[in-house]
Amino acid sequence: MKNITVAIFIFLTHTIVFSQNERQIDSLLVELGNHQSFVAQINTLNNICLEYDKNNVTKLALYNQKILELARKHNYEIGFGLYYLNFSGINLYNERYNVALEFSKKAAAIFIKNKDINNYLIAVKEISKDYIALSDNQKSKLIINQNLKLALNHKNNDIIVDFYRLLGDIYGYQDSIAKSLIYYKKVLPFLSEDKSLAKSHFFQKVSDQYTNLNQNDKAITYIDLSIENRETNYQFLVQAKKALILNRLSRHNRALGLSLENYKSILKYKMTSEWQYNLILYNIANAYYNLKKYKLAIQYIDKVIDSKNTIPEYKIECFVILSNIYFQVNKKKEARFYSEKALIFHDSLYKKFENFELYSNISKIEEDAGNFEKALYFYQKQVNYTSKKNAQINNENNLLLQTDFDVTLKDYNIKTLEEQKKIKTIENKKQKELITFIGILLSIALVSVFFYVKTNKTIKNKNKVIENEKIRTQKSLVEKEILLKEIHHRVKNNMQMVISLLKIQSLDAKELTVEDFISVSEARINSMVLVHENLYQSQNLSKVDFKEYMNNLITSIISSYQGFKKIELRIDVNEIYFDVQTAIPIGLIINELVNNAYKHAFKNREKGLILIQLVQNDDKYMLMVCDDGLGITDHQINDKGLGLELVKLLVSQIKGVSQIDNSNGTRFTMQFQNVIL
């Protein structure tokens, strides 16, 4: 279910393999035991606090208290600042956000007074996080921007990375995906070459944003980078997110294999996080559902629903999948039960939450049950949600076109390769004793000139390619916007025509049973549906291949009259293309006439012929529908029955002229032009 991205949970920012921390802490404790000055002792204690940060708040508080004791003993202001900073982190963890902010500001004031710029910048980062926790994103952005230049001047890469990442996070919280990616882009040049959990979290955030933009191929690229920066035993935490994206890309077999591996891993390592457990089970169920292995899908859906603390979004999605499964296997009662259950659960928890798949499911079930007003209501909600979501994504993609995020990533990879090459070159130089100092200088000069020329040329080519791609994308967006409006216009017209047909049909309802009423309405609406099916399967979305359309329509009609197998239905139509506004009325006319012939023309006869002929002469067309049956009587022609009245209305709609001849069977002829109304 594609809409599950609305409910994606961001992986925990501070997930750390604690065994690594313990080894580092042991080393720091050994260092602390050595003879040190009180300043060195405070710094070592602070490093221990950083290792315990949010993993063991009790021990963090214990060692932070020792910092305070030493600071008081020696009246050391920097020590007080470090104590305030750690104390702020403890309060942030315990959700005492105002207290955390107060002590972060105290720490910052001490550090700036003592010109300790690095610790001051760390305090600024904590102040920013406190404001985010207090939902004051504006102040968080303000304090980062005020100190960003200072961080750049001091070349503190770790702080620069944190500042840009926090700005990206803030815009992500404010649903400005493109701006979020713009700031994430700025992080790349300052990332270290070493693999780390922090880099894994960062690339996973980038993947999340591309997922929100429906750019799932790019999302896969960055989730793979996130996986590469994790230890092998803990990669399955991110691989679960990858499986979710693979399902969105319809790579269900790959998603299933990866998800089953994740499920084994989460059992092996005894991970108990409910959202991780729910996500992996949901991925398995979703993959089995799309692979049409419904029994297996239901098994894993039950595991999600029966989980003690099931994540609400996953429960809603699972109910929708269950409803779809039962609808597919023609268990309409069960399908409606789970559909209604999903809607009740959805509305009770998420008043502002929209779920495309849920609306689509309910509309389908209500339409199948004949509740057309209710089906139309949820179909409209589905259309409105899609239009709104697509507009948001288009706006974000337009803004993103103004950046060179992916180019920067390539530059980052190139930079990493160049650094590795330099290291190798230095090692080789040590082994080459015959290379003179002058030769080295000449080689460097030649290489510099070469790379300077090549780099300039490459940048110009890249800029040209990006500009051309931008123009093509903008043009494509305009074309798609026009096409989307045209589709909405067609849907509106067709819905209006369906309503009109049903109203006209209701005038004749006294002479029809409910079953006949539905059957006749279904045949008429099906002739309209086939037009759009023809368009959907065609490369030309504006013209209907009428010959192919006629074959499909007649096949549909014949299937409804299994008892008339000896009645021959002959079609004589050349390759002709009509606009939708012309094709639908003609299809409805043919539907009416052929159905009437089957019902009335061959009473007490075993054989017969129905002929449909459509010929073109320049810009004019002639349609003929005739049979060799009993022939329509003059009384029936003048009686103004519903079928013939509908035919007359449709002939008038396309500005045609028609006549009926009953001298030898029944012959209907009509002349018209292909006119766009």
C-alpha cells in the first residue's frame, strides 16, 4: 500500500551499539586514573559523559556531578559550563524542555565569555534542539543562522554538519521537503570519510525525503548508503525501510526476501521496538498481498493486528489490505466489515489524516454494492487527496530543480576517491627514491593544469546538462498539468452523463425489475468505460481507436446474451479515430440498438443477422445498424420508448441526422461529423 509513507517512523537518532561505548569508556577511565591536572580531569569526565549521553542517564548524572565538584573546588568557569551543558541534556531527555533551554543558555554565556568557541558552538546546537523540542522552530533556525558563519570560520566540521542537518530537519518538520534537501546537500562536503552511525542516520533522512517526493529510485540510492554505514549485525533496522521502498517500486519478490531476512534478524537479536516489528511484518504482508498469496498475507497481517502496541497507521493499512483480499475472493461481507473497521479506526484517531488507499477501497466496495452516491463521495475524496498531494509534490520538485544535490553527492564521492588516491600516492613516493624534488614539482604542476582545464570543462558540461534537464522537466510538468485538468474535465462530464442516464432510466423504472434496471444501466455505463480503457491502453490519450473499441463493446454485449449463439453479429468498421466527446455518444447509440435487436428482433427464430457498418467520406461519417429480424413497427417508432428517445438525444448531441427503415427488418442510419463539443 503506497500510502504507508505518510506513517513512516524516523529511525531513532541516538541508536548506538553500546558495546562500543563501553570499550571507549574503559579507556577514558584508565586515562582518568593517571595523574592529571584538574582541567584534564574535567575534560576526561566530560568525554565520559558524552559517551553515556542518552544511553545511561544515571551514570551521565553521576560523572557530571564529579565535574561540578572539581569546578567548585577550583572555581573553574569552563567546568561549570560543561556541567550546565550535560545537565541540559539530562533535562532534554526527561522532557523538561524549559529547564534544558535555561541551562543550555547558561553554558553558552560562560563559553563565549571565556572565548571557548568550540564548546560555545556545541551549546548553541543544544539550544537549537531545545527550541525544536518546544516547537519553536523559528527561534531554532534563527540561532543556528546567527552562529553558522562562526562555525565555518573555525572549520569545526562536526558542528557545521549538525547545524546544516538541524536546518534540514526543521524544514522537514514544516513539510518543506525541497528546502530540507537543500540544507542536507550542504552537509555532504563536511562529512568525514569514515563510516559512522551518524552518517547512516543522515543518509536515511535524505532517503525519507525522496520517498515523500515519490522519487523512490533516489530513495533506494540513499537508503543503501545508510546501510553501508551500519555494522552488519544492525543493518536490518534500515533494510526494513528499504523493503518498504521496494514494495512501492513494485519489486515485491525482492521486498519479500529482504523482509523475511529482517524478520529472522529481529528474532535473533531480540529487538523489541514495536514500530520496527510492525514495519517488518507489514512489509511481508504487503509483499505477499501484491504477489496474490493471500493466505500468507493474512497470517502476517494477523501478527501486526495482534501485536500488543500496534502502530495505528499499520493497523489501518492492514485492515485495508484484508478488505481488498476478501473483495478479490468475492467475500463481499468480510470485505465491507474490514473496510468499515478501517474507516472507524481512521476517523477516531486521525481527523486530519488522509488515506488514498482507504478511500479507493471504500469507493470500490460501495460501487459494487450499488451505493453509487456513497461510492462517488469517497471517489471524490480520493481525487481531491490525489490532486492536493500531486500539487504539493510538483511544487517541491520544482523548487528542488534549482539545486544540485545529486551533483554535490558525486563531488563528495569524487573527493573521497581523490583523498584515497593521495594517500596511496604518498605511500608510493616513499618507495621511489630516484624521483627528484624538481620532478615532483613539475608533475604536480602538470597534473594541476590538467585537472584545472578538465574540471572547468566538466563543470560547464554539467551545468549545461542540468539546465537542459530543468527546461525539459518544467515543460513536462506543464504538459502533465494540462493533461490532468483535461482528465478531471472528462471525469466530470462522464459522471454527469452517468447521472443523466440514471435519471432517464428512472422514468422507465416502473416497467423494469431492479435486476433489469441495473443490467441496462451497467451496459450503458460499460460502453463509456470501454472508451476510457481504450484511451488508457493507447499511446494517444486524446483519440479513440473506434475499430478496437467496437470489437470490445460487441464482445461485452455478446457475453450478455449467451442464449443467442446462432445470431450472427457482423462488424464492418475501418480504422477510424474519434474524440472522446464523439466516441461515447456513438458507443451508447450502438449499445442501445444492438441490445434492442437481441431482445426484440428475433422472437421465435433460431437464426438471424445483425450488421454494424461505419464508413467515412472526407469529414463526414455514416453509421448503419441493421438486422434481418421481425422489423420495428410504425407504432413502436412513434411510441417514444426510452431506448429510441435516448438514441434521438444522443444523435442530437453530436449534431447528427438519423432515420429508421422497417421495410425489410430494421435499418437505422445516421450521418454526423467528428465534432468536439
